[in-house]
Amino acid sequence: SSPQLPVANRRTLQRCLRQKVPVVLATGKHRGPWVKDLIANVVEDDLQAASASTLNAPGVFVQGLLVCDAAGKVVHRQLLPQRVVEMCCSVAEANKWTLLAYTDEDKIISSRSDALLEILSPLKEPVPEIAPLTGINGVYKMIFVATPEQESVLRAQISSRVGADASITVAIAGLVEVLPRGSSKADGVQVALGLLGLEPRDAIALGDGENDIELLELVRAAGGRTVAVSNARPKLKAVAESVVASCDEGGWSEAVERWVLLQ
């Protein structure tokens, strides 16, 4: 999907801010330039963001492993066990795979230069720094980089090595993510909702990737509303109650206007 914020989404975000409807940014991405760009697109003279990394509610980043309150203060973090980090580094080195480490310093470190890293450019995360990963610590998650065609083979091999000690997911085709065992974006969203004094039943959850499955399951089981965009991965559509337009066609706006702002 396009990195540009659809006009419809911008207008709906502004309506949410004006009506004080909390918008929790829940993403697999690290905090970085994309947040600054999003806020710059939404704020106006009469509309201000709560912090440099949030709109008007807590923010959930790095697949729920980092949560900030509305003021941007880190209130929750969960790191990948060091043994899993070392195991991933060993697997990547043995197979000559490119490996990314998302660190607790808001950095992304890549084990080597790779043309495939261009897939990250539109995300506007921190630019990956090329450095050895041996001995690295303070890691939220790791990503093995491959093409979409290589994804299934790569995922199977990684699962066979680290699957017992970590959770594996995919948000973008070809990028196989390794997270702390049992963790998901849903965990971070529960923390964020708690800060707002809300429950999952009070939420509408919208997603497009496999990494959104646990979040939609959480909200749906509690009685909230769950929605997938039309370009979502099939596994996510299977757990969503409704499907709206694609990301680029303003699907987020369609869902919020239909089930939140018009009520």
C-alpha cells in the first residue's frame, strides 16, 4: 500500500481529535519519521497532537512490545529473550540471511547491506544501520528479510529453530518476524486501553496483516467491532466481522465513519 495518508483518513482523524475519540496507533513499526509525518498531516491551528509520538491516546509500537502513554512516556516494554536473539543471529549467519534487530534505543540494526531493505523505505521507520549483531542486546524483535516467494520456506526453517522459544508472524510479505513467545499487538493494546479506562469491548480494531489477528480476536471475543481492509491477508479477513475498502482507498476512514463517528 502507499505510504501516503489518504485524504479521507486525514479528515476522519481530524474529526476524531475534535470529538475527543481516542485513536490508539497500534503498529508493528518502530517509532520514527512516519509518526512525525502522520502528525504533521493531521494537526492544524486548532488541533494539536498529545506528543511527538501519539495523537490523542496511548501509542502501541513494535508489535505491542513498546507502549507509550498519551504524553509519549514509555509505560510498557517487552524484550526478546537474549537466547532467542543469539539463536536468530546464529541462524542468519549460517544461512547468509539478512537479519534486522529492533532495539530499545529506537534503532533498527541490519546484519548486512541488502537491496531487499528497500522494501522498508516507504514505512519511514528509522533508517537501518549496518552493523554486526553479535553480542547485541536490548532487542524488541528481529526480522529475517526475504522475498515474498521465499517467505514460506524461510518461515518454516526459522520456526524449526526458534519456534519453541518465540512467536513468529508476518506483517509484510517476505519479512518474517520473531517476537517474545506468546506476545502480540493485542497485549500492547490492552495496556493502552487500560490507560484510557476502557475495555476491548469498547474498541473498534482495524487491521491488514497477520500480526493483527490476535488483536481482532481479542476485541471480537469481548464484543467490540473488528474490521479488515480489502487488501488484508486472508488469515486476517477470516477473523474480522466486516471488510472495508483497501488501505489506499481510505478503508480506515470508512470503518470509523460507519461504526464510530456516525453513532
